[in-house]
Amino acid sequence: KKSYLLRLEEKQKLRFHYGLTERQLLNYVRIAGKSKGETGQVLLQLIAMRLDNILFQLGMASTIPQARQLVNHRHILVNGRLVDIPSYRCKPRDIIIVKDDKKSRIMIENWMDMIEEKKKKMIEEKKKKIENSLGTIQKKKKKIQDLMNSFERLPKHLTFQRSEYKGFVNQVVESKSEEIGLEINEFLVVAYYSRQT
């Protein structure tokens, strides 16, 4: 019973982090199971390469639901084509750009500015906690530098040109925790669904 609870918790963590329905996640598990490679890693790659998640990671939206709304409301082009399906699976060499429309650009610019402000506030709060903690000055400086780097760094599978509102998918995401932005045991998720696939 305890192992079932662990599997359920991991599954729910993955579902809620990405805002997926039960049916969507089950479909991804089925697709991953039929693919080459480890099912858990393929599952995380499938989910992480969704257009709504890519927009969120690029910083064009402050949340995944907000990114989903951007796509649904037809503000995003992928390789020059309008895409209005948030679950669209991005591929290496995809170019993601905001529609050349004043309304779309202003909205995205406002959201990106808001995201920057939130980041600055979070950094300041965390810096104060580090400065008030115990430890040597050198350790505190290193922690602060690591904090700054973590907020500035895009996952290596993405590139973003803010001035042009343009994002690039460089490669398929590696299913490492630091790349997908979620500490998850994907094997427990696959084990949860093993009887249903």
C-alpha cells in the first residue's frame, strides 16, 4: 500500500506541475512505452517538449496555464505557421515567435516584464536569507552567485532572443531534473500506469 502511495504522489506531482489531465498523462505514458529508450525518460521528454512548456521555459509566460492561453488565443507561430494547440510537440530546430501583431507583442512584453520583476523580488528575498544565515562570507558569496546563475540560465535545449520575441529549440530536452525543472522519479509514474497501458 505504501508503494502505491509513492507512485500516486509522483504521478500527481507530474500531472499538476504540467497541468495535464489524467487522460493526457496516460496517453503520454502509452506513447513513451511504445517508443525506443527508457519509458520514464521518453515520458519526461514528451511532456517537456510541449509548446506550452517551451513558452514557459523561454520566459514568454509566467505559468504553464498562461502559456497555454497564449497558444489557444493564436499569438504564437512555430516555423512561420500559426499553432493553436498547446500540446504541439516541438522538435529540434523549431523557431517559436510571437505573432507580428501589436496586441500580441505588447501583451508578451508586459508579461515578460512582470516575470523579470518577480524574479528580481525572489532573488532579493533569497539573497537576504543567505546573508542572514550562518557561514563564512565566501560560502555566502558562492551561494548568492549560484542563485543568480540559476535564475539567468535557460535550459540548454533552448535559446531566446528577447528583442525579437524569438525562441529556438536547439535539441530534445535531456530528462534530468535540472533541465526539466522538476524533481521527479519518472519510474514511479510509469509503474503507477503499468497496469493500465
